[in-house]
Amino acid sequence: MLFNSYIYIFLFLPAVVVGYFLVNRLSLPYAGKLFLIAASLFFYSWWNIKYLPLIFISVVFNYFTGKWISLQASSHSALRRKILLVFGISANLALLGFYKYADFFIANINMISGKQLTLLNIALPLAISFFTFQQIAYLVDSFRGEVKTYGLLNYSIFVTFFPQLIAGPIVHHKEMSGQFESNENRQVNWENVYAGLVIFSMGLFKKVFVADTFALWATAGFDQAASLNFVEAWITSLSFTLQIYFDFSGYTDMAMGSARFFNIRLPENFNSPYKAINIQDFWRRWHMTLSRWLRDYLFIPLGGSRCSELKIYRNLMITFILGGLWHGAGWTFVIWGVMHGAGSAVHRIWRHFGIEIPKLIAWAMTFLFINVTWVFFSGT
């Protein structure tokens, strides 16, 4: 069920909003949470109901694993907590790896060895990358002692809340749990309803009228990539650059607008990324919740910037390569990640030597670089 589909806009979303506040008004608070979880699971299973047990098992597994990790803190058993954390993260990555990367791995074995191993042809479960990252962060924070006590209902809403489930933003438990626990948020807020309508409408316009228009030009160009002249190639490339932004940004706006109807504020995910004047600035503006996750749960644990320059460059490359693979199982995503890792390393070298570039030139260079990397991201 897509946010821009008629069934979502005119049936599902209004029905869930009305039902949620009606249940809250007529029943106990936890009944409203159950209703919202049920609606979110219905939304998830709309695409393929056979994967409904997958997200259910994932939520229950991670909730209790995180709880066990937190409980071990009182016993002062650091080793036991580490074992539980490694076990929890490994289970999540194994699930993600099997569904998202198994065929990619088999195809590469076939290519290298010349064998003809049969592909599994596994359909990718909806949102598995997003809810996996959310829950890994929860486990790590449980290990760090940064998780307050959550009930299973609150944790389940945090993971499954349908506006952010499909395409993010990648929400953090700290910024979501308190909102669902607030008694005030269980009442209709007409200011939020109005804000939700405005934000959702803006996102819908971005997606349907802007992104889908550029998608026609980009698709037509990529379909004839071998025969394009210089001008046509640039039109195609720029069309895809604008398509991917307005598509993703529009979808995020629709997610934020949908959440606002329930008095829930999702974190900002885009901040005019094509205004960036360097690659670091770009990643502070583009898919900001993913950038935050990669920084806090990958780059910094690898050593971040608190090590030698060579190791910092290594950390950047690992972070961006894995970030590329997170987007999709393909070598073009790896190349895209390598390019952004290399670009970040070059930017760091420039800063180290105090090289200053006029802002207009810096913006043009950054936009050109981003535009070129999107060609590889497109998989063409």
C-alpha cells in the first residue's frame, strides 16, 4: 500500500486516524496502542501477508533480547552482556543477509568459480532494512545502559508504526517512546491535523507531480544509454538526480504528515541537500536519520575520528561501503559507497591542509560529484 495510492489516502489513513482516537476515547489507553499496532501490521501485510510473521518474530525477539541485555547490567556481568549483544546483532544481520544478499552472494560465487548454483529468488520482505537498523540501535543502546524500561506494546509501536515503516525516517527509540506514552497525544489535536494535511500534501505533490515527471525522462534516457549524446546524457543524469530527491523527500513528507495526524513528530530527514557545499555537508542534509545511524552505530564504534588519519580514512570507507550495500545488493551500490567514502576522505584532506574553495565553486563541484554518483546508484 503506497502513500500516494487512493486506498491509502481516502480509506486506510482516515479510517485508522478516526479509529485510533475513537478507541482512545471509549476504552483504556493500551487499547489504542493495540489498535495502532494492528493497523500497522495490516498495512505491512498488504504487500505480502506471508512476511507478517517475520516482522512479528523480529519485534518480539529484539524486545526480549534488549531486555535481557539491560537486566544483565545489574549482575555486573560484562561478558554475558557482550555475548547477548553479539548474538542479537548477529541474528538481525543474518536475517537481513539471507533475504537481501543471499542471491547476490550466490551470483558472485557463480561468476568467480564458474559454477551454476541455483539462485534462491527470494522476494525481499518489505522494510526489512529499516526495522533491522532500528532494532540494532535499540540493542546497542540497551548494552550501553541508555534504554529506559519499555513495555512490549510501546516497543512494538516504535518498530511497526506504519508511517515510518516502509521508507523511514529511521527513528530512534528515545525520540518516539515518550510521544506514544503521552496522554495529551491520545486526544485529537486540530493544529496537528492541519499540519499533517499540509505536510502530506506537499509530499504528495513532490512525489506525483515532480518526481514521477522526472522519472519519465530519466527512465527514457537510461533505456537508451548507449546511444545518448552529450546533452541527452546530462539531461538523463540530472533528471534522475532530481527524481531521487523529490521521490524520497516527498515520501518522507508523506510519512511525517501521516504521523502528525496521530500527534507524532517524526525526525527531519532532508534539509535541502543539493545546497551542500561539500560532501560532509551533503550527508548532514541527505537522509539525515541514516547518516545519524551510520555515524553513531558504525563509524564511531570503528574508532571514528579518534585515531590515526589512515584509520579515519579506513573507517570512512567501511562506513560508506556498508551504507551503499544497505541500499541494495549490487556492485553498483558498492561503487556508489566507495565514491562517497573517497569523496569524504578527499574533503578531510582538503580541510587538513586548509584548502579554501569559493562557495559557488564548492557548491558546483559537490553537486557535480553527487550527480555523477547517482548514475551508479541507479544501477544503469
